[in-house]
Amino acid sequence: MRATRAIIHLDNLVFNISEIKKKIPANTRICVPVKADAYGHGAIPIAKAALAAGATHLAVATAQEGVELRRADIGAPILLLGLCSPDEIGEIVAHDITPFVADRESISELSRAAKAAKKRLPVHLKIDTGMGRIGCTPDEALSLARYISDDACLELAGTATHLPVSDSPEAAHREFTRRQLDLFARTVNSIRDAGIDPGIVNAGNSGSVLLYPDAHFDMIRPGIIVYGYLPDPRLAGTIDLRPVMELETEIAAIKRVAAGTPISYGLTWTAPGETLIATLPIGYADGLARALSPGLRVRIGGAEYPIVGRICMDQCMVDLGHDSPVRRRDRATVFGPRPARGADEVASILGTIPYEITCAVNKRVPRVYVEG
Ligand SMILES: *Cc1c(COP(=O)(O)O)cnc(C)c1O
């Protein structure tokens, strides 16, 4: 196995789920999004660990991601959060994946495919209450719910919406989310009042789990907090979380260079004095964004050292200073659970969010699953 690897601390995943459970009533179901290869952590092991820790549902972004879970013998309900293309319908029906639906045309297509397969396909009606992405309007919801529940080949297994600013403490955003939740609750009630069972009502992403106890409904869909990061740094103190992924590598070489020696492409950095330069076998193709240098420091043996010069596709260099106890083959941590800095701190250097940092860790970086 190569020296650069992503260690996945499954015990931290279990810890995070148990902290999330403290925020919700005991009968609230938990759907863990494992889309994008479980935010880069590896969909199958994460799905299994999450289900063992009490999750009842999983969620994916593409039919293919759902099929991958089924092939690993995962039998739990799998929500498909995005709209499916007609090409994906066969797989959805064959593998009993539960798609979000929002229009008559796709509902009819799914119904025809379910009928042909002699199956009753569960679907969730997605209502757009303010995300502006997918979903029917609240006004259309009742008629679509009726359309689904009248169809013998479909089951209205759930009703869902999504919250774009549930992780923001700003007053205007709180007001926006409050209005969304009210609108969603009223729309679901109109479905119930018409004698139609809305199925498992679900809205809550990570932000709403932390800020809106009344957004739990029947099931929450927390992603980033399961993986150990807050959706927004301003929510610090709302929950105790432990990062699940640790991105580490080892020093491939150390050399002493003279003052004025340039390092890496573009000669953007030159040694200000005689110093020790370590080469790490990790680069932007592994997910270490080129824009992280200058700025990122990696942790080696309890101290932090700056990446210097441009990050290359497969390698980068670190300045160890004039004298250093660091040796060739020592491990270097890019991000991970404390005492290392988190993917959220790496994200802030790039002006992005931790989601993008863990998702960016390339498939060629082996994932190593540990319990402790
Ligand atoms: C990804 C996703 C989630 C999880 O969001 P987090 O911010 O990671 O908690 C929930 N619901 C939908 C529809 C999503 O696409």
C-alpha cells in the first residue's frame, strides 16, 4: 500500500451518531447520506457502520451509488436525493432504490417501470420550500401526493424538503428557515387532511439538527456532522464532534539545501537560509489542492511545518527548518482528528467548506478503516 492514505476512524463516526441521537427524540429515524462515496470516506464501510450505529436509511446522489450499496448486500432503504434520468429507472426499480420525485412525468415513468417489474416502488415526494433546486411547489404537493398514492405500483413512502440556510445563525436566515419549516409542515398537513399518508416526513440536514429541534419530523438527513464537521464554523459549541477522516502520508526524502535554493515549479519559494526540505508523496491529484500553498502546515511528530513552493500533482515539499528531529519515513498528517488540524481549517485556507476537502481525496488514496 502506498504511504499516502486516508485513515477512517469508524469509532469517531459511531461517536458522532451517538451525539446526534442526543439531539432528537428516540423514535426519530436517521438517514445518513453516503453520496459521493460517503463524502470521500468510502460508501460501503460507512454505510455498514452507520446502520450498525442506529441509522435506518441511507441516501445517495445517483442510481449507480445506490446499486453499489445493494451489491454489498446492504438492504436498508436507500433514498436517491437527486432526480433520476430515464436511463437510471431500470436500476432504481431492480435494486429497490427510493427516488425523490417532483413531477408527473417522472412519477409515471417510474410507475410504468415498477409495473413491468411487478413491483411496488417506494418514492419520496420532494417539495421545494426555498432551496430552488429540485422539488414541486407547495401548491402542487397535494395533487402529486394523490397521484402517487392512487398508483398501485408506487408507494408514497415519504415527503421531503431541503433547507439551504439551516446552518446560519443570521437573523434573516433564521427567519427564512422558520418560514420554510412552517410552509413544509402546512403542506404535509394538507396531504394528511386529504386522507393521504405522507409517509416518513423528512427535512433536517446537519444545520437544522443543530439549530431547529422542530425540523426533525419523522427522520433527519444529517451528513457532514456524521463525518465530524460542523456545516458552519459559527455553530461551534452546539455539538461535540470528532473528525472521521485522517489524511496522512510519510516523508519520502529529506535533503539539506543552501540559502537561495528554489523549491518546486515556478520557483515561487526559495530557502531564506540553509534548511531541511522534506518531500511528501501527496499532491493535488490526491486532493491536496494546489492553492493550499502557501498557507497549509502539516503535522509531523507533534509539530507543524509549512508546505513550501507549489504543490505538484503527486508530491509536495515541506520546510523542516535548519535543525529538525524529523526523520525520513516519519508520518505527516495533513488533516484529521485532534491534535491535527481539521479539514475545516484546511477548507478555510481555500475559502471553502470541509465537505469539499474530504470529497476531494482521490480514489487512488487507499482508505484504511480502523475502530480506534
Ligand atoms: C447532502 C444532503 C443532505 C446532508 O447535508 P449536510 O449538510 O451534509 O447535513 C441532506 N439532504 C439532502 C437533500 C442532501 O442533498
